[in-house]
Amino acid sequence: MEKSITSFCDDFRQLFDLKEPDARAYSPLTLAYLGDAVYELIVRTIIVEQANAPVNKLHKRSSALVKAASQAELIRKLEPLLTPEEEAVYKRGRNAKSYTMAKNATMTDYRRATGFEALMGYLFLKREYERIVELVHAGLYE
């Protein structure tokens, strides 16, 4: 039997006895931490499904899409598509005070990427999986 992502996540939360999260209560950097993993999983799934290749090649392909500059470009495309709520989450993440920075990124790209990741984490906690996929698809393919 095929399960939806929602069903999988519901089962996961129940199995680990996780409480229903209030996505608005998390700091933007915590949302970005989660959103980084969500986006990376989507990208890796796309890359692996496109072609079975040596891991080094898979890593190079996915790294090109998940680096800060690529995420900054992706969110530039998405900004006109964001709801007011999503835009507010993105801006909270973008403006968060981070004490680290990606070594190969400008501060502007790093902040925009952090905002994008915060949005992904927020949508994941709100169980808006279809919206995550819609935004990532629009950013990568449109």
C-alpha cells in the first residue's frame, strides 16, 4: 500500500511520541536548520532519481543546488509567489543574526539562503508538504 508523506509524518510523530509543533514559536535559525535538511532531501531525491551515478558525482550535482548562492537565486524567483505569511517567515530568517557564514558565499546570499531554509522548515512543521514541493519546483524548473 502506498502512503502519502502526510501519513508517513503522522506515523513518525506518533511512533516517537512527538507533540504537535507550533511553527511560529521556533527561532528563525532553528527553522533554517530544519529547512536545510528538508531542501537537501528533496534535492538529493531528485538527483538520485534522475540517474544512478557514483556518489561523488551525485554529491557535486546536489551541492551545486544547495549552496547559498543557488538558494539565494531560487528565493529571488519565488518571492513574487510567496503569501504574506511565507514572506514574513522568509524575512525573519533572512534577517536573523547568525554568527557563522558559508565560506564560499557573500553575506547577502547567505542571509537570503537562510531565509529560504527558514521558510522550508516552517512549512515542514506546518505540514504544508505540497506547498514545499510547489515552491521548490517553481524555483528549480520555472
